[in-house]
Amino acid sequence: MRYAIIGTGVAGISAVEAIRSVDRAAEVVMVGDDPHGYYSRPGLAYVLTGEMQDKSLFPKKRDDYTRLKFNFLGAHVTGIDRECKTLLLDGKAPLTYDKLLIATGASAIPLTVPGANLQGVFKLDDLEDARNILKYAKRGRTAVVIGGGITALELTEGLFARGMNVHYLLRGSRYWSNVLDEHESRIVEGRLQAEGVELHFRSEVQEVLGRTGKVTGVRLLNGKIIKCDLVAYAIGIKPRLSLAQSANLAMDRGILVNEFMQTNDLQIYAAGDVAQAYDPLTGRSVLDSLWNPAREQGRIAGLNMAGQAQPYIKSAPFNVTRLAGLTTTIIGAVGHGNDEDIVGIARGDSETWRQLPDAIVAQSGFDVNRVRLLVGEDHLIGAVVMGDQKLSMPLQKIIEEKVNITSIKPKLLVKDARVADVIVDFWTNHLTAA
């Protein structure tokens, strides 16, 4: 038996661990063209700010890989021959498989304006991108950041931390409008402006300007020119679907998988950013670009590949991130609509966050400590916690487990309710009763 895994991210490594927990004897081959193998992509933001060194991105040591007993093949997969159960590799002999996992992740949607190919225009997909940005980011120079969501903010903060003057362009009227409410957006924007970042609302780049092949500025749709030395963008990501397309696998926005992470070819599985998995919360198949779902999907795929039938039960999406230096937790369904700065989905994002059913908002707190709850008929369906994080864990459990909150619903919806106190008391009583 040979298990083949395409991709070196968290979904792929979790699949290897799961397979080995069941099957110690079979051959496992991981194929990937990222020369750095497995590392923490969320950590790239901290590499940009200088809070983390490259080597800290690698959570596993050589001994860990030795114990997992798998072969790593550095190669680019050009095609999948389903009939012969073979991977076609660029410059290497084909590789046969018995069970296959596609965990190829997603890549940044490219900037397509004139001048986007000039030297000094960057995305943040991987470690090489981060290193290239750092080589180019010089103290006292000027950067323009384009896009929305978490990655655009990471680029903004990273470049600012490196001593650059940063202009952050937003096509809409506020930051991350389809996940954050207006007050939350304004908190983030205010903190950026207080640091010295210059925000430009209702601003769109028409062209990246250059001289001798290097960036010298950007021209906006309104004709305004901002002189700069570096342009960084994060306008969304797209699952890497070319292999699935060439193999005629069923797809929508990602590779469609059933509850066992199988594609329409039962010997081929998909997990992570590339997979569009069924969400029991909404009854739809959704994309996630979050670390924990990718890890769990990889684990479930690996178990099923090794013959341990186990369904993937998608939990309420949960992400702890940092927005303008402010720790922020996003749980469940919290927003809706489209963000003008993002095409499709962004990194650190979940489509579930924006599939908001009927709900009433309860909120409290101002400035840097804030809680927003989305209150359904008899349970909480979402929450945003900014600043003080003592409520994050209880809210995650309450939302995930669909704990009945009818006893406190009137208290939550009172004008100027002390939401935090109500939740703390409720959770304490809930644990005592359990």
C-alpha cells in the first residue's frame, strides 16, 4: 500500500500523522515543491514584524519526521492519471499511489493592474515571499498596501514595524466590512492611524508606476499619485485547483468532498484550503482558510485513507488573530455581504463567518475591550471578542455546543447590558450544573 500526499502544509502533515497512527507499515510519500517543507504559515506575520525568526516557524524537529517514517519528494506534480493511479511529476519519474490526498492549499489572487509585474510588488503566500519583502523593506522608504482581511493588515503592520512609511488603500468605506461591524472596523483603523499609518478610503489603484523596472509609485483611479518604493497586496486567495481540473474531479469554488473528505473518486481525498467541505451549521459546502480546520480535515482524511471510517464534523469557525496589535477572536457566524477589498475568501477567513442567519446583536465595551454576540432564537451563533480574551474560550464552547441560552437572552438584549458579566455568570453556572 502506498499513500501519496500532494502538499506540505498542515493538512498534509496531519494526514501523515493520522495514517501512521493506524498503519505503521505502508509506504507514505509526501510530494511538494515548497523547498521549506512544513512550517507555520500564520507565523509569517511575526517574521515580518521581527517578533519571530525564520527558524521558529518550523514546529517539528528531525526526530519527529523520523518517527513518522515517510518519504519527502521535492517535485512539482503536473497531473493525476486516475485510471493508472499515477502522479505525473515535472522532471521526475511518475509516482503510483493506492490512496491520494490533494492538500495543495490556496494561492494569492494576483494583482492585474498595469505595472503589477514591476520589481517591488509583493504578495505574502509563503516564506520566500516574506524573505523577499524583508530584503526590499528599507527604513524610511514608503510602501503602499492594497487589499483587505487579515493578510493586508499583516503586511501593513509588518512594513510599518520595519520603519517604512505606509499608505493602506481600501476600496470600501471601512476595514473588513463583511466580518467586522462598523465600530470594530473603526477601532482597528484608529489604532493604525495612531501608529502613523495613512489610510485611504474609497481608493483604488489604476496603475503601478515604475522606472527601470522598479516601483516608483501608484496612480489611483481619481488620478492621485502616491510615490512609493514597494507595493504589497492581499486581495484574496484562490484554491489551487489545476490538478483537480486536469483529473476531472468534482469542483465548485474548491474541490468538493463528502463527510469522509473523499472526492468523487473514492481513492482521492482533499483537505485544507483547497477543499470545499460540508458545513452542518449552514447545510452548505464551504471554504475555510484557517489553520485548525485544515489540520482537522487532514487528520480525518488520513484516518479514512487508512481504513478508519470517521466523518469530518465541521466545528464553528474560530480564529484568534491580531488586528492593529489588538488580540481579536472571531467565532461562528458574525458578518455578511461582500468586502470590496477582497475577491472571494482571504487567508485566515471562513465563508461560514458571513452566512449569518437571523440574529439579534448584543454588544458591550468600547475602545480596546469589546464583545459582540450574535444571538439566535435559543443559542449564540457567533461572537467577536476584541482585547481582553477571558470570554473567548467560554464563548467558543457555548457556540460550538449550541448551549441553550434562553435563560439569559433577555439580560443580553437589555440596553447597555454588561454582556461580559452575564456570560461569565452563565458559563460558571453551566459548568457547575454539568
